[in-house]
Amino acid sequence: MSLPEFNFHMPSQIDEVFQLMREFGSRARVMSGGTELLIKLDGGRLSCEHLIGLKGIRALDGLSYDASTGLTIGANTVLADVAAFAPALEHYACLVASIEGLATVQVRHKASVAGNLCNASPCADTATPLMALGARAMVVGPESSRELAVEELIVGPGENSLGEFEIVHSIIVPPPREHQRSLFLKHSPRSKVDIAAASVCISMLVRNDVFEEVNIFLGSVAPRPMRAKQAELVLRGKQPGADLSSRAAAAAGEECSPISDLRATEEHRRHMIGILIYRGLEQLTVQS
């Protein structure tokens, strides 16, 4: 890797980040893990004169769980730490599954969850579980802070909804609900650690053998991770069954909008979404 020249800044306080962002404006980029940003800089897809690292800011560290508020993931928390965190393993299996199949061990120990989201890739593996689980991003700026659904954070390929001088402070995932079931499935034709050609996360409440609430999010088959609303409608209020799973799978395949690229054709992606939906529903149905 031969990076272009830039000035590197390592502030220790959040306010220092905002000062640097204001001072340098569009000439600066903010970095946490940098696993995507540095590759883009090296390849000439992005440029900057000033790189602002967040790793020195202790306020952005931390990983905790509370039964009443859920899982809190600091913006600097790396993927590997989330996947190894006992409460995440116990309560958020779909999120852990998305991390365990993401890139390599080295990347998972460097990349942050917040960075994976802010990079705003249509195939961001952690995005669909966080969206399906109703996670929210705590966003801070120089004058105020706000909270928004992770579903609203990614608006298009490489584009997020952060303001000019805003950064993500933390991600909060609600506590699991009684009778809640979830899973994450991914299809990568070239290798297990390759970027997904298609991925699915399903989270639902199942009571008395009925799908009461259903959240389905798809990755790599639209300009951003998308909600499969028609598939949800097929399932909601119904009892599990092979025919119902087939109809939901077909609905998801029809409502997504994939492209053809080096990893898969449009047709293959639609086909795989249907397969992943069907397999996921069958697996969730047999959960105790």
C-alpha cells in the first residue's frame, strides 16, 4: 500500500474533532478503524489533506449490556470485541453471525461497527442485523446531539445521513424481547470471507405458532441495505409452513433491486435472496 501524503491528527477529546473538522472542512476525513478508508485513499477513490483519527478519544470506547436498555457499542469498538462479548453471544446471535463471516480475523480486530455503518456500503454485513433489531445511532455534533434509527443512517452507496460536522458516538441495540427469534445468512460465492453477493437478516416474534412481528432486511441487492416489506406482509399474522416460506421468498426476490457485477448477476442475487429467506424461515420455525 502506497498512500498519498496527508497530515494525521489524533485528538483526545470529541470537541477537538469538531474543531479540526471546522478548520479543514472538505479537505479532512474522519477515521476510526480505517479498513475501508485507507484502501480508498490508496486506490485514489478518495482524497484528503488531513486525516482525523478517533482512536485516542476514550469517550468513544466501550461495550456494555443492560437488561433494560440493551447493548451499547461505542464508536471505536472493533468488530471482534462485539463478537466475543458474552451478552452479544447470548442475546444478539444474528449480529455475532454477521461479524464472524465478515472479512478476515485481522480486519475484524481493526474495523469498528460504527465505521462499517458510516462507510454506507450496500453490502455492509452488520447493517442488516442492526436494522432488523431496531438499533439506533447516537450522533453528536458541535452544538447538539441526536438519535436516529440505523435504518436511516445509510442513504445510498457510500453516503450516510450524518451532518457536515457530525460523528457517531455509539450504537444502541434494544434488549431482546420474549419470544423473539433472529438469524443472519450470507451468500459469498468466491469465499466465506468475501463480500456478500446477497445477505438476509430476519428478526421476528413468534407466539402460539404465529409470526406476530416480522422484520426482514436484505443486503447487497439494492443501493443500500433494504427492508423486504412485501415479504414481511406475507408472513405477518400467519402460521409457519413451507408454502408460506416459499411465498415470502418469492416476494423478497421480486421487491429487491440488485445489479450485476463481478460477484454475481442480478438474476443470481434474486435467486439467492429467495433461497436465504426460505432457509432462514425454516430454521427459525424449528427454534424452541
